[in-house]
Amino acid sequence: MAGVLHIMGAELPQNLMPATRNNPVGHFESVEVCRLNDAILRSASSSWSDWCPFDRGWLDSFAAETMLDRAHEVLSGEWGQSRLALLKDPRICRLFPFWRSALAGVGYAPVVVHTHRDPAEVSQSLQRRDGLPPEIGRLLWLRHVLDAERATRGLSRVFVSYEGLLRDWRQTVGRITEGLGIRWPKSPDRAQAEVSRFLSPDLRHHRRERDSAAPAGALDPWLEEVRAILDTWAESGEVEVDHARLDAVAAQLEAATPVLGPIVDLALRLVACAGEFEREGGRLRADLDGASKDKAALEQQVAELRTKLGALEPERDKVSRTLAEAQDRIRDLDRSRADAEAAVEEQADRLRHLEAEAKGLRIQAARSSDEVAILTRQLVKTQKHLADESSRRKKAEAQVSALRSSTSWRITAPLRRTNLLLRRT
């Protein structure tokens, strides 16, 4: 039902619960809403599989105030400003008063689509998925549908069925449209192809024919009456006088709870024990099968090894001969190795002698190196002295050249010649 309404344009939450093996097309439920509902049930000492009435006093507790703040955050985060939000979670059947307050707190006005399925099919599904006994599955069905119907009275609501949806989805959507006054973003004609692909009959794993005899049980009168009322409402609309009949069944269920409670608890413990025995038996059977397979495999390996051993006898003789030849070769190699070791020792003596000579040469080289260093330093000093003398000579030559090209030198030239002649005379 939720999938069809989504195709028509209702908006899903941001964090969708993933599909599972039991529900391959998906749940169309919010992971965050599911987690919050489980937390609410735990805080009230309950769970999703609890068929007993939810503690109404919890709604006035401090835990309820805290959870209400979380619900506001979840609704805002999952749907934001959506104008047509699709909120679906089976736990809301028992927690609707809480969620009605939460929806009002973020500005949503809830309209309710009640969709139900045959309780026998529901109990079969729970038995297959969770191992719950059929009677407990029927109790859960009663609790959920009765609580959901009672809590939503006075709201805009419409009743449909799973079977009616599969039989004629357009009629079912039409009843929802008319009953709730919703204007869908997508018309049934536009949604026809997608809905037809989505509603596969293969997804209906459990079915009970209408003309089949219902299994005998203490709950059957209640189940049949409630189912008959819901089927009638799904076909022709809600009848207000039926509220008293549903309230009577709910009152009988409440009155029977103290008696049924211990019986159900015992049944659940027996189911748990049976499940544990079955799992342990399965493990033992698996271990036994594994041991038998291992034994057969080992026996097969032993037979194969014996066959291979017989085939290897000629090879063993050949290997023995090869081993004897190898041992002879090893002895020859040992003698060659002894000769090589003697030659190596002789070369080692020669090497030690050469090392002694090399050591003497290194000492001489060190002394020569010291002498070379002394001569190098003397050479550097001599070169520096020569460089200084050359510099002084060049300086003197420059001075002489400057003197000869000076005016005073030219003026005194006759005097110098006269002096020279006088000296010669």
C-alpha cells in the first residue's frame, strides 16, 4: 500500500529501510522512525513482538517528553517541508497517541489509511520470518489492528485491505482519494504502468482461501469478527455502530491478558528452546556430515597414496643408485676440497708476505709524503718571494719609466750628457 501511494506522489523519508529477503521490494519505512519506536518500546519495557497493551501511563512520563523532542527532530529531518509525507511503521499502531502529538508539533495534520491483511496470512509470515507460533502471530494482529482503529477515531481515515489492493488497486486508490480528499501529484492513468509492474503477485508468499475452514483456536471468534468488520469497511466504508463490537473484542482481550500472558510466555520460551535445539541439532548434523565427508576424503587420499607408493618402488631403486653415485662424487669432491684448501693456505702465506712488504712501502711513502710536504711549503715560500721581487721590480721599472718621461728628465738631459762626457774624459 505504501509503495502504491508513493508512486501516486506521496513522499518517502530520506533514510529508507533497505529491502530484505522477506520483503525484496522494500518496506517504505524510515530507519530513524523505526529506531525511535524501538527505543520508545524499550523505555516502556515492551517490544515490537509484545501483544500486551502499551502502558498508557508512559505518555505522561519524562521519557515521553524526551522521546517527543527526538520525534520532532526525526520528522523534520526525514520529511523537511514535505506537503504530503508518507509515514509508515507497524509499531505506530500501538504508539499512535504519541505520534499524533509529534506530528502536530511539527505542523502536520495526519490522515490515516488503515490497511489490513488476513490474520492467518500474517501469522504464517511471522512464523516463517521470526519463528513465532501462529497463535502469537494472531494475538499480535489483534493487538495492532484494535489499537490502531481505537486511537484514530475522530480523524480523517479510510479502511482498505491488502487483498483489495491486489485485486483492483485503482478502486482502492479511488476510495482513499475520496475518503481523505487528497489531490495526488500523479493521476492513476499516469501511474498505471508503474503500479502494475510494482504489484507483482509473486510477492504474496502466504495465502488463505476464503472458503477454507479456519483452524480451531480460542482466538478465532475474535479474529473472525474483527476481520469481518474490517473487510466490510474496506469494501463499503466505515460503520459507526461497529465501534462497539470492536471495543467489546478489545475488552475481552484485555480481560484475557492475565490468563493468556503466562501461557504465551511459556510458548515463547518453548519456541526459543525449540529453536535452540534445532540450531544445535543443525550444527551437530553439519559437524557429523563434515566428519563423514572428511573421513571419506581421508580414505580416498590413503588409497591414492598407496597406489602412488607402489608406482614409486622402481623410482626408489633408481634413487638409491643415484644416491650411491652421489656419495662417491661427494667423496671425490671432499678430496678436491682438501687440495683446494691447501692451495688456499699457501696463497694465504704469500698474501701475508706481500702485505708485510706493502706495509713497509706504505711507511716509506708516508715519509716521502712528509718530505714532499716540506718541499712544497718551501716552494710556496720561494714562489711568494719571487712574486714579491717581481712586483718590486715592476714597480721600480714603472718609476724609472715615469721619471724618463717627465719634463724634469728632458730638461736635465744636456746636463746628464755633459756629465757623461766629463766622466769619460
